[in-house]
Amino acid sequence: MKKLLIALTLGSSLALVSGIAAAQDAKKGEAAAKESGCLVCHDVNKKKMGPAFKTAAADLKKAGATTPDKVIATIKSKHTEVKAKDEDLKNIAAWLLTL
């Protein structure tokens, strides 16, 4: 019983830490999207030249892009010139998955 309690406590702690890290990545991602010029063509809520980020995020999730790596692959396939650095792309992807 004691081992089960320890395992559950450890698992809960790891989930909490990973949730906090994902939230931090998402905050960095929104800032990176602004700095990388993504908002020239996209808005969070409304369509501009490109789709709204919320619409794009919903489409990504429907298509099975539920991890940052899959989101990055989709971004790179649709944008021939991505100005964001790889670390910024990871954060942008994490942010998109929160929308």
C-alpha cells in the first residue's frame, strides 16, 4: 500500500511539473509567434491572410497533430519560409495546442 501511495504521489508530481512546463512553453510560444512575424498573416481569433490561430489549432487537432513535433511538421509543410528558430517553433507549437 505504501509503494502504491508513493507511486501515485510521484506520478501526480510529475504531471503537475509537466503541466507547468507546458504552460510556460505556451507563454513563450505566443511571444515567439509575435516576434517571428506570424501575426502579419494570422490573428488569434479572426482570419487574416491566413487562418485564425484558433481555427488552425482546431484543424491540427482534428488531423491528429496532437504533439509539438507533429504541429511543427505541419507548419513547415505549409510555410516555405519559416522565420522562427527551432526552439521558438517548439514553443509556438505548444501554444497552438492550448488554443
